[in-house]
Amino acid sequence: MYCGSLKIMSINQTYTCICFGFFGDASLKMATTEEDFDSEGSDIELEDSEEFEREEVVEEDYDENMPDDPLDRAQEWNLWDTEGEEEEEDGFYGFQVDWRTEGYQPRKAKEFTRKPGVKQPIPVDASPLNVFSRIFTDELWDMLVTETNRYAEQTRGQTPTNSKWNTVSKTEMKTFVGLCLAFGILKLPARRDFWRQTKWLYQTNVPKAMARDRFDMIWRYLHLQDNMDTAVDKSDKLWKIRQWMDLLLDSFKALYEVNGFVTVDESMVKYKGRLGFRQYLPMKPVKWGIKVWVMAESKTGYVTNFQVYTGAIQGKTEKDLAHRIVSDLVTPYYGSNLSVYMDNFYTSVKLMVDLKVRGVQACGTVRANRKDLPKNKQLTKKAGLNKHEFNVAQRDELTFCVWQDTKAVMVLSNYHDPTAHGLVRRKANGQRQTEVRVPACLADYQQHMKEVDLLDQMVGYYQIHHRSTKWWRRLFFYFVTVACNNAFVAAKSAGGAKWKYRRGGYKDWLEDLTQELIVPVTARSAPNVLPTSPTGASAEHDLVQINNKRKTCRECSLKHCGTDVRPGSTLMGCRQCNLPLHRECFMYHVVRHK
């Protein structure tokens, strides 16, 4: 059939569609219908721009560490973060005759085809370091040690300096990372305050684990990628950390399998320096920083996949960014019937259909201006529903609902039954929370949509805060903290009811991991490891200030005897032996007099 023209007219509140077709003898056909349009028979109405107006959000008693309610967040129309989103145009998209509001076809969710839980055998009494080593493998430690030593040699070769450098060992690097984790738990105003011993307030065991100057030296040369490697694709904006991140992601996937329900959302890594792909999200607790797309298990916050957003490609905003991000994150789970929950930045009819075809179940809030949504007035934000009333529509495998709370909330799903219902707890007229009957898709959305916020909460509690112009360091320490959280989730899953950290929680577990990582090392002979506990001195020896004037260190004198090296001096020393000793030499004195 060949269509010569198509014209839509409104005459006496009816619609007439005229098509000219040619079937052999060029016969003429006309069709007039009313039932395919809304019941009032009025002209097709397009939504105005009222929904695009910015709204002021007043934050009262807001705790940035606590995850918000997904339903409250779904009612905030967020137009600040629109980069990469294809603009929706108001126009005529065709007749929406396939959305039905009655005579629903029942739908049943399919079961997740993979076995959830830990993939590797983990003993119930496994130590935190034992589980953490399943994620932060020897390959990652070797990369960190090798590249740090290489970068130190390259940098010091170009700009000679009088400071002495000793090659970093794996044990020393573990102590360094352990101290960084400890600094996230025990916070002081400045990093150097951890080594202050003159004031009682600042006295810690950190000086007994590693000398301050040695820590500063490793901090200075910390590196993850060879700058001189010609095989590295430097067009990749993340080339300084890409290889390390890929290995870490593989470890995440190899250790633990999600329970079939995941959340896709963005996480912000705080950074305010100059960076081409730095983001500004005013509605987020962390407003300036690097955006990381995260897919986390809905129950525990275990990160099973992630991507770092690097901004526009060659200066051009990427179209269908949200569609591409979700597709990339769930690609390893195609055909597994994984259930994905997301907010209105990602959700669209096209995405839902694509995921359904690929064996992925999805649900999320949706913006009113998305294409192919129902145009029936009773299924828009102008439906005029009373509080906690809702309307539901269905099209093939898709279920759509609009629910009136403080504002209208619209939810789209590709696997929920339109006739099923659930309960959510909401406040009514300022009274105590009560249970409200809602469509099942909306109840499930509230249940499964919080876990990326929970991840941000856990990472934010114990992440080391430092100032650095090197943006990749922020990502490095962020992912180290994420690895700790993932290891804790895996250990908790394997431990069961008899797990000893079930009452102490993540903080207790992280403290023990930090203590296991820290092994006392000396700044003058970095590869050597002293066979003593992290607490340092024994009952027979105490390191205190014993002199008012600096005196030559006893251990330095023995070490450099017969050489041209001049031993250093110090005010500190062993109280029992009355010998002047440097802090880094004190442990040698303890071992010598055992």
C-alpha cells in the first residue's frame, strides 16, 4: 500500500483520518474512529512546560550520611543533572492505543537463574585480611609496589634530590594502605598530627608502625601506571588508573553473586580540583566531584559493577547516555532474569523493552516527558488524584502507574503484574506513619532502591580525607574503601549466624583489618620487617623523651660504625636502658635486648 497523504482534522469533536491508497485499480478508502481517543473526544493535548520549572528544596535536619527515602526523592523534579540526556520534544508521537486501563493480562516475575552468595569457600572464622585478600589480590599489590618504585626512580632521575629513597616492599605497602584506612577511622585535623607525641591528645601508635618521613615519601611517589609505557592508550581519560580498576572489578565479580535484585545509581567521589570530567550535582550530599555509575546489590550494597563517567566525547554530549549506562552495567547478567531498579534519570520505555528482550527485569520511576508513555489524562500528573490514589495501565509486558503522594510519582516496570498490590509506610497529615496500599511495582521500588545510598553512607564514614591535585588518588582510595565494604559483605554472608562480627558490625571488622595490614617497618631499611606486634614496645622498654639536649642515637652509632655516615641525634630514648634512640631505631633496640 502506498500512502499519498495523512491528515488529522477536528470536526464536531470527532477525528477523521483520510488515507489514499492504491490497490491495483486505485480505489479510495476512508476510516473514521472515535474509540481510540480519550473519552471526552477533545483534541490531543500536549503536556506544557510546567514540569520543567525548578523547585526550591528546603533541607531540614538533613543528615548527609543517611540514605533518603526513594519515594521522597522520586517526587523531586531534578533538572540540574541533564548532561548526556536526550532532550524530549513535545510533539505528536503516534496514537497510544496499546496502553490499556482495564482487562489486564496477568504477569509473573521470573526467578533469578544464578546462585546468590559467595563464590569462593570462606571459613566461618576467616580473618578480615583473609577475606580482603580475595579482592585485593597479590596481583594488585604487586602492581602498586612495582609502579610506585618505578615512578620514584623516574621522578628522582629527572629532578635529583638529597632525600634518600629505599625501595618499597609489599609488606611496607600493606602497612601504608593499612595506615590510610586507620586515618579514615581515627580522624585528626592534619595527617602529620598522627605522629605528634609531645601532646597527650595526639599520642597514637602510628609512629611505632612507620616513620612519618617514610610515609610522606611513599605518599609522594604512590603510582598505579607507568607514564613511559607507549602501549597505554592515553586517549583514555582514566589511563592512570584503568588497569588497576579493571583488575579490582574482576575481583568483585569473582568473589560474590548478588541475590537477584540490584540498584543502579550514581555515586560521587569528592574532588574540587581542575578536571575535565568533574561534575556538579547540587542535589547530592557530595556536590563537586567525579561521578561513578554503580550497580549494587539491593540488600547489602555489594558493588558488582561500576563505570567512571568521563564526560562528553570529543566535546559532544552523548545521546541516550542513561540507556547506554544501564545496558553496560547489566550486560554480564543478560538472560539471568536479574531485577534492576533505577530512578527517573535512567528509565524510559525504550530501555525497558530492550532489557526485557535481553532477559533482564527492570523497574523505576519515570519522568512525565518520556516518549511513548500513556497520553490519557488519567495517567498523567494532571490526573487530579486524591492523596495515595493511583491509576495503572498496561502495554504488552510493560506496567505503568501514577500514584499521588505529596506529588505525583510515576513508575514503569517490564515485569510486574498490574493487578498486584503492596504496602508502603507514609505519613498522613503530619501524623505517625501508616501503611498505604500501592501497586506492587511502587512498593518494590521503595524496598530495593536505597542500596547505592547505603554504599555511599558506609564509604563516607571511614574514607580517608586528604587534599591532592592528583584526581586519580581520590578514585584509588574510594575504591579501596569499596573493596573493604565488599569484603565485609562477603564475609558476613559466609559467616552466618555464628559469625563473630555480627554484633560488632563493619567498624569493628574494619579496625581488625587495619591492624592485620599494619606490620611495623623501619624507614632506613624498608624491605626489612621486624617480628614484633603493631603495638611496639614491650614491658621492659618504653620510648620516651629522656634528654633535654639532643644526643647521638645508640642504634645509629652501631649501624654506621666504621663508615663515613654521621649518626643522627635525638631527644628520645629508652627509659629503662637510658639510651638515646630514634623512633624508627627503637624497635631494633627492643629486638637486640630480647
